[in-house]
Amino acid sequence: MLKVFRDNIKYLSWILWVVIALFVLFVFVDFGSGVRSRNAGLGANTAARVGNRTVSMAEYQREYQQLQQLYGQMYGGQLTPEIEKQMQLPLQALNRAVNEQVLLAEAERLGLTVSDEELRGKILEQQVFQNDQGQFIGQDKYAQVLAANHYTVASFEDTMRKQILREKLNDALRNGIYISDDEIQKSYRDQVEKAKIRYVELPRARFQQEAQPTPAEVSAYFEAHKQEYRLPEQREGAYLLVEPDRLRDQVNLSDKDLQDYYSAHKDEFTRPERVRARHILVKVTDPSKDAEAKQRLEQARQRIQGGADFAKVAGEVSEDPGSKARGGDLDFFGRGQMVKEFEDAAFGAKTGELVGPVKSPFGYHLLQVTDRQPAGVEPFAQAKEQIRARLAFSRAGELAQQKAKALATQLAKDKPKGPEALAALAKQNPGVTYADTGKLGAQDPLPGLGRAPQLNAAAFALKKGQVTDAIQVPRGWAVLYVKDVLEPRVPQLADVEPRVRQALLTQKQQQAAVDKLKQERAAGKTLDQIAADLGLQAKDSPEFGAQGGIPGLGFTPEINRAALALQTGQIGGPLPAGQGAVLFAVKERKNWDPLQFATARQQTRASLEQEKLGQLLGSLVERRRKELGVEFDRALLERMGISPEAAAQRG
């Protein structure tokens, strides 16, 4: 594409260069904790499908590496596998990659495109592709620069084209954003106006006994707040659940079944050459520390050559959080799954040989190949049990679907008069379980089943006495019978009395705390005198603004607003707070300056625009994910320890 260029290059677009730098930085495959197996699910190289678009494993791994780098810095290099698991880092990365495809799909839906000329212009703006005279460095050097950063010309230009398309989508959304003058001024004041207060907090728990509501008060409170307890439309009934796991003992597989599958799917059992290696990584985050990092690895090498255990040294020295806990073990991997420098060293090493230091974009590695698997077709004898498990799983799923459809057909024909008919069928059919729904809202989880949106939707499309079709749910297939349709209504007090009583008790306790502080303030006491008389401690807050919580008090927007409406020395409150009531004095105030605001006006507007753009993008992604449909690679999710349904809900 760039062979025809002879134009001078423009100055570097720093925003775009940051984008390029981020892509270059995070393109490398994850060591240790990255997902590598491709033997099931959507396909060998597919991590997810979004409508008719796909997320490749490479795109997922790029996002994963980016998050590891980001959180690694936030945790000061102490990002452990346990922390990654708690944060569900792999799932975060997968959803980020999915969202990228959603936004690209939206850009295409709006008719946004990137011409070859636009792409060419953006690439030629980058100084990395300029010679000393500001001209294009030539096609060969261009390809060499990309190859050094693990890109082909095609993959880099595809990445750039997508980035430009995203920028065009952002620009299109910005055109619909309106920001008023009042919004700009409020945003600026929220940023610059600050206060410090000295306060006393009276806990409402002190008024537990005296605030106990009488039955008459509970009844009156309920009458005044009935609509707050209004119930939505509900369904009540029962369902049958057919779980594949309960039907596996009904699946009979002969050796011929296994052999036939093996013969018809030889490609699934063709494996490339693989090696198993362990490594010690010393990162180089600062080029000035390169020699120091290399020396540390040399010292580790000398320890191992002197008889020290490789795994022990890896646990002490390695900076790869994904493998150090396993003694540096990376398990088996094939070509194309590690960065090139590491891959070349591993596949070129003899088993047991200590190799390194090897320099890669991550830093310096010391590696040792511990096992090898030659390329070839896995013998049937070795693959037999894997095939048996796979076929048993798929056929049990088919059997569950067939059984659920038969049950749905039978129930629709018999027109049951009550849930008892479903309970009887469950007893007659091994592998089928029965459960009551209770009073079920349109978005409520089903007892014993969890969230099953399709089943809820099917149930709410029916009338009393009707039965759904067989619906696939997270644990198998379900058929639901609607015993009753409950219209939106205000419940009887008896149905919600505990909730009403607690709400009223909290309100009365809160008010009692406020009244007590009012009484103390009316007596002319100072804040510290009030605190002493009530056996409390007056506290000083750090500086705070209009947004966020106040350390020590939590999220209390009323107190934030009240404090910023006063000046130094003035008293505020008492006001209800999280656990009681607060009386405070303003110790310090920082006010806004209209002249400084005039200077910062455009910057404030730009920040607001970016904030609203983020909200628009978030809303857009949420809506379009539902419309397009997202399917995750099951094998990938299994290795994350997450079900497909849970992944969809967390997306």
C-alpha cells in the first residue's frame, strides 16, 4: 500500500502515536497465565462471536496483556494469580475485546468507512516511518519496523484502520452532545470548590428502644408509602428441569461410535510440535536498568548451575506473576503462542538445557525445556477417553433437549390443572427434577435455577394454565407451567410488615438523632462541648469537594452541598448521615474564581464532553450487545472457571 508514497511526512500526531504505542506494547502473548488451548468451542482461533463478527484469540490476548500491564503497575508489581482471579482479569479482557467489535459494528452500521487515502495519511504522519529528511522510509524498512514489533504490514494496517474507524464513531457521537453554560460552570465549581469541616456524628443506634414504632404508626407509615411497596406483575407456577449431567448414565457409547468420531474428525487430533518449558523472567521497565536486570538473571543462572532447584529460584526471582507460583512452568505450547525471541530459544533448545538470558519485549528470560511432543496425529488409544467424554456430553445434551420437548408436548396436550402434574412427571422420568417458582417477577431469578431470562420471558408471554415450550437454561432444558398470573398490585401490610417496620424504625432513629443535636445546638454549646456532653469525639475531615464521599462519613451528598454553601466558621446541620446525624463547623473553604473559570472554560467543556461521550459509548455497547448477541468460546470460559451464562451477565 505504501510503495507509491513520495510525499513529505507531517509532524507526529501524538494522540495517534500513543494509540500505536499501546497496541505495540500489548500485542505480545501472555506468559504463563494466558489461555492457549484451542480444542473446543467456537473454533481454533476464536474467543467470542459478536453477531457475525469474531474476536480472535490474539485480540483477546492483547487485551489481557494490556490489563496485566495496567494492574501490574497499580499493584506495584505485586499482581498475583490470586488477585487476577478475584478481579476476573481474563473475563475483563474478553469483554473489552467484545466491546471493541460492538463499536466497530456500530461504525459500519452508520456507514462510516476508512479510505486507503485516510489510512495512508495517518500512517505517514508517524515519525517512526520517516527518515532524516521527513520522507517515507520505504516499504522494506517499513515492514522491518513492524516486524520488530511483532506486526505484519497487513495486521498493522488493519489495526490502524479499526482505530480510525473508532475515532470516526466518537466524532459522530460527539456531534449529538449538547452542554449548557450552567453545566460547564457547575462542573468547574464542583472541581475547584473545597471545604474542611470539624464534625460530631451521633449514631442513631442510641435511640433503638425509644424509637420502636407502635402498630398504629406502622400502619400509618404503610398507608403513606404504599406505592413504594407496590409489586410488579408476577407469575406463579412450577417447572421441570432436564439436566444433561443427570442423563449421562443413559448414554451408551460403543467403541465403534468412538472410532467413527475419531475417523471423521482427524483434524481435531492433529497436533503441532509442542514443548514444555519453565522460565524465570526479570522485567525491564526502565531502559537504564537493562544491565541490572540482565545481571540478576545471570546470578539466577549461576545458582541453578551450582545445584539450586530451578523451581525454587523461579519462585524467588521471577517477575512473571502467571508462572512463578508454579516454579516458572508454562506447560506445553506450540509455535506462535509466545513472543518470537522466546519461541525461537525454546524450540531451538535441547531438553534439560539451560538457555539464556534471552531478551524479549518483557525483559530477560532464563528458560529450560522440560519435555517435547513431536508433531503428528494423536493415536486413537490416547484420544479415546477424551472422545468418550465429549460425545457423552453432547449426546446427553441432545437427549436432554429431546426429553424436555417431549415433556412440553405432553403437558400442552394434557392441559394440567395444577403443578401436581409436573411433579408426577418428574417422578416418572429419571434425570428430571421439579421445582416451584414462587411469586416470580419478570427479571427475578428462578428458585434453584438462577437467572434464566428466556424462560422468564416465555412465562410472561403465557396466561394462567399454559405451559412454555422447552427452553434452554444454564443447567439444561426447562418447561414451565403458569399456575397463576398476579397483576401489579399493592400488597397487604401483613405481606411486607417486617420491611415496613424496619424502614419506619430507621426513620424514627434518624430523626431522634437529628432532634437531639438540634437541642444541644440550641443550648448555645460549642461543637466540642456537644461532643463531650454526648460522650462523642469531634473529628476533623480532610479536604473534600462536591463529588464523592467524605472520609470518615462516607457518601453524604447533603453534607457536601451544605458545607460548600457556607463559609469558614459557620455551623451546618444537624443533617441525617449514613448511621445517624451530623453537626459540623466549616474550618476551611476554597471558593471559585470567575476570572480563573473564564480561562478554564474550554478545558472544562472538553472534559464534560468526554464524560458524556463515555456515557454514550457505555449505553451504546450495552444495547448493541443485546441486539447483536454475544457468544463466548466455551472452552476458554471453562479455563476461566466461568459459565457462559455468568459471562453474559457480567458483560
